[in-house]
Amino acid sequence: MVSSTDAAAVFSVLRGSRLHLRQRVGATLEVESGINDPMAVILTTILTMNLLAPGSLRPWAVPLDVMRELAIGLAAGSAIGTGGRELIRRVPLPASGLYRALNLSFASLAFAVATLAHGSGFLSVYTAGLVLAGAPGAGHIFTVVFFIVVANALVPGAT
């Protein structure tokens, strides 16, 4: 059976096992597994729109819509992740547990902003998680997986 890779599973296997892949192979797997959820949601939405209103989609517009959703999701996630990383770096919180609550806020904000701008909320959350994973005190694997889980929780059954 062949299926797409789940991002959380890939990160867990690559980071937590003794499996040693070349750095480029591991990075390629991480990118592929992180991008397949946004693409699945975008394509499912387009197909559903076509089923609900047959003939309403213009074939030339579909690739433009996909590119728009990806671009907005990437831009929103990068901006919110960068802003969040700077906020975390400049404003120390009194308790370490508050950083997780703040990360939840950033994940929700990334999803909401991209979705309201007609972009990919999943890609936005994934990108923000990658950017925020470089923040002081943020565990890389925890942050990225946490953001992926939040995106899946915001749209249950989407993936």
C-alpha cells in the first residue's frame, strides 16, 4: 500500500530513532511530509466545489488558485513565525509553561490569518512552526509537531 507520509510520524522517526539518512534525504522527507497536508486540503476543497456546482470552476483558474493559497499560507506563516520568534526573544515570560500557551496562540493566529486571506491555513501553521522552532527555548521537534496537531484540530477530518 502506498500513501502520503504523515508529518508527525516522519519527524518522530527521523529525530527519535537510530535511522541515519543523508541530510538532504531527511530534509526532503520533512518538506514533502509537511506540504502534503496543505495540498490535500486545497485539492479536496477544489474537487468539492466542483461537485457542489458542476462546471463552475474554470480549468485555467485552478492552478492560479492553488498557487495563491500556497503563497498566502507561506507568507502568513513566515510573518507570524518571525514576529512570534522576535516577541519570544525580546519579552521573557515569568513561567516556562506560558511559552506553550503563547505557541498555541501563534498557531491559531497563523491558521486564522491565512484562512481569512483565502490561503492555506495548514501551510501557514507548518511554516510558522518551522520558523518558531528556531526561537530561544523552543524545542524544534515539539514546536513543529505541535503546530501540525493544532492545524489538524482546527479542521477535524480534513486530513
